[in-house]
Amino acid sequence: MEEKKNDKPVDYAKKYHRKECDDLLRRKFFYAQSFEIYGGVSGFYDFGPLGSAVKANVENLWRQHFILEDDMLEMTCTNMTYGEVLKTSGHVDKFADFMVKDLKNGQCHRADKLISDWVDKQLAKKKAPKPEQKLAWLKMQQDCEEYNQEQLDAAITENKMKAPETNNDLGPAEAFNMMFETQIGPTGQLKGYLRPETAQGIFLNWRRLIEYNNGKMPCAGATIGMGFRNEINPRQGLLRVREFALAEIEHFVDPLDKSHHKFDTIKDEILPLWTKGA
């Protein structure tokens, strides 16, 4: 949106300030920190009347655009997942982020985020780094999400990174599984987890979906529900939380017959990425 003022266009998109926007949303009770009168817990938020209405409208728009428009099969699955399911899918062993601890106060930081923020701070300093140093830092920032434990430790040690708030030394990187674990029933023999994503319910019921669809493929299962991830140190407001709504679609295709009744409507479309010279 642009407005001419004193013959100069005003680009309101460039004037967006996240802090002021978040303050406005809180004042109007779009959302609020959960358990606020007890001090609050980071990563959890309650939606007020306006926030609840926006959330419901977005979900209904998604349902109308995808599920109803394309005849998808909607499911509603349990938030609790039996542990053996997530063990089989690899989540129990691999659904983890690396964290580092402040050696004095024990505060935990997500290792790749700490590295990325450190690079931003270095580049924001008045004294510009040498071009080769800048390129090295930018590459490290780009790749750090894929670093293993040894690479994270090396990056933090070689660049003498400290805890961002206290400037204390940091411990070695260690994997932290982000799923909320609990037990099902009073005996503790059945382990469960709050689901970190919604796909498992669709996959576990795919045969029933196919039968319901009279054996016809391709078909798609869709679901809207809550996901839960025990984030190490969520600090980005609603952008990174520990409980959130997920809308997910899983398509099932016959590998011997991939025909689709809507293919003719898009068969002549050329994706910009595939055009000549791209």
C-alpha cells in the first residue's frame, strides 16, 4: 500500500514494526501469555475473542479451499500418540534439536539459533569484517541448521561465542528430543507422546480412507488439529510456540496409474523456476 505525501511515496510495508504490532494485538486481546497471573510460561498463548475469530476464519478458509474444493477426506485424530507409533516413525530417536547450556545459570539455547543470531550481531557492528570473513560467517549462518554436534561445537568454540544474555561460557551441544512424553493409564507400561505433527493419524488410517473412497486413487486425507513441540527456548511470540494448530494433507497415489481428473486444468502451466534462463 502506498500513499503520496509531499510528492514522495510512503511504503507502509517498510514501516512495519513487529514489537508495536505485538503490543497492539495484546492490548486488544487477540492473544495473551498463558498462565500470565502466575508469571507465564514461554511458548504457550491463549487467544481472546478476536484472535479466536481470526483463527477460526483461517481454518475455515483452508478447509473450503483445499478439503471441499478438491474433495479431500477430512479426519480428526487424537492429540495423544502411542509411543510405538513414533518409535517406528523415527521421532523417538531423531526428533531433536541441539542445545547448549549457559555453564553458570543453566539456561538453554538452541545451538543453531544462537549461531545465527551471533552472526547477525557481528555483521551489525560498525567495524565491517573482511570480505572473506563475512562470506565465511554467512555460510556458517546458512548451514548451521544442518550441523551435527561436532560442527556446532567447533563453530561455537572457534568463534568464541558466549551466552547471549550473560556472556557466560557455553557447554557442549547436546540433542534434546522435543516431544512431550507422558504415560497412558495408571500402570506406566504404555508410553505416549503429545503428537509433534498430525500426519501419523492419516497414515495409520490410510487403508480405511481408501476403502471409504471405494478403492479409488489418487485421494487425499486432510486434518486440522493441535501439534505440540517442547521448544528449547521459544522467544518469537506466535511464530515459535510449544502448542499450535496444524493443517496437513497427505496424498495417496497409485504408482501404476497417476491420472487425476483435474490434471487437464493445469497441464499447460509452466512453473517460473523451469522457464528458460531461470
